[in-house]
Amino acid sequence: MKLEKNKKQAVVVFSGGQDSTTCLFWAKKRYDEVIALSFDYGQRHKKELECAKAICDEAGVEQHVLSVPLLNELAPNSLTRNDIKVDTEPAVDAPPNSLVEGRNMLFLTYAAIFAKVRGISDIITGVSQSDFSGYPDCRDVFIKSLNVTLNLAMNFQFDIITPLMWLDKADTWALSDELGVFELVKEKTLTCYNGVMGDGCGDCPSCKLRKAGLIEYENRKNTQGE
């Protein structure tokens, strides 16, 4: 069923992490209707989905969860397998073992199908080339390429919007502050590869990137306030 016409509508690919949560509230400032689309892909930390639901409930955003179990079977990685330990340091000349091959391509394709049925053209995702951590499907060139492919595949004019594409983590913290959700993002999101909410485990690459960005942003604020 299509949503009411003449309303600005968007679908946000939503994991409940720092980046997608910032994008969710970014979208709420700009659209009349925002729908969050989350994915159960066999991730070993189901708390991620619980966290996403709690944030959507607090934000008053409609959420849908799609099951994509084959990713777990096709692409063994440290985010879906308990027997693979998350890398604490970046791999040399290889992508990190937290890379879920094809994840963003699949998620955005499903999001496009979901959106078209509802007559929605705008799809928002929190990928960033500035801190893409070796994930090829976070790059701007990939997003632009997939956007064209989805338009052709479904004969529909989608617009994949990436508010964080050229922002580093410090900039992303700044944006959450501008949106008035800095504390929510800090305390209630789950970015950690080891499934620890808020500040996380402190050891995985995601936690280190998040913390470094937070320190940089807070230092920047303190300097500006002097």
C-alpha cells in the first residue's frame, strides 16, 4: 500500500548504530514520513535489532525488519560467526574479517523494492567513504553505480542519499549534536562489533573509530568554546 501522496517520504536503512541513527534523525528533520528498514541477516548480536527497535519507538518511527538469512551462509565473517574472532587491528592488504560481502548491495536492493511498492523514491543510508574501514560497498562510486542499476532494474527514479558520505566520525558526532540527539547516539546506539552498547568494548575497530571521533569532536568543541 502506498503512503499518502504529496508527503515527502523516505526509507532509512537502519541498524541502530551511530551512523544510521544519525541519518534517521537527519531524515526526520526533512521528511513528513520516515520508515526505518532493519535487517536480520544472522548477525550474532541480536541486541542490534533490539536497539534499533527501541530507538524507533523513542523516535516515533515506523520500523520493518526483513530476514536475510543467506548472508550468514554465503559470507562467513566475524559479525555472523561465533567461531571467528573480530579483528582488533586492520588486516594488511586485505579487508577486515568483519566485512559482510555484498551486504550494502543487498540491503539497498531490498530497500528499493520495499520503497517502490510504497511509491517512495528516497532511500537513506549511513555509509561513509571518509571512514569506510576497507569496506568497498561504502564508497561513493558504488552507491552511484547501484543507484543507476536500481533505476534501470525497476524503471523507477530512486535517489540513494548518503548524508555521511564525506563526513568523518568527528563530523558525524557534530551532526548528531546539531540534530539534538548527541546523548541518545552516545548512550543508546550499538556500533560495537562485540555487541556492547554505548561506548562499546573499546577493542574492536568500530569502537576505536567511534571513540577517536568523539575525542576529536569534544576537543574541537572545547577549543571553539575558549
